[in-house]
Amino acid sequence: MNTIREIIIADSKCLETYIDELINLLVSHTSVESQQIRNIVAEIVGRLLADFPETIFDTISSELKSNNNLTIATMARSVKFAGSRLKHQMTLQFLTDDLIALRNSTDIEVKKSALEALTSIIHSNWVAMK
């Protein structure tokens, strides 16, 4: 996972032809018990969301409605990592709506991750939101 993250940091466009397979791999690791792995997955997905919003938005949005709280928290956290780099206004609006809906979750990790993601979106897009 660290290698994938480093490749994305260096040049995410080189992975464009593999994005579907990569997202499937990452989603399969969103519910593992290791918090460290989930954090790396969230960072990778967030960076990919910023670079390929049209390609992976639907996956993130659907996983935010998953029945697995670890998956939901990981995907919410991924939006936090995309926050300042994500500029597509419609994507931001839809993700914000999904994250606000998570405030009713009974899982504290889901609520925390959603709040962190919303905070990131607000801080990085404050001028655009006015």
C-alpha cells in the first residue's frame, strides 16, 4: 500500500489505465481490522478522488452507504485526504450531502471521520462556498 501511495504522490496519471482494478483492491481493504492499513487506504483513495473524481465518485458515494462501519469510516476519511485538492463543485456537494447524512450514525468512528472530512472540505473551499 505504501508503494501505491508513493506512486500516486509522484504521478497519479500513470495509473489511469488501472484505476478500476486499483479501486476494487482498495475497497476490499476498507474493512480490515488494522487501523494503519485503513488509514493508508483512505489516503490513497482520497488522492485518487482528487485526481479522478469522475471515475471513482460513484464508488465512494456507494461505499459511504455501506452496511460496514469500518468501510464507511475509511471512505469518509478518504474525502478528508482529497479535501484541499478536490475542486469539482458538484462532486463536493454530493459528498458533503453524504457526509452530513452520516451524523446520524451510531458508530463514533463513522461520525468522527465524517466530521473530519467535512472540516477539510469547509477549510479548503471556504471562498467557493460563500
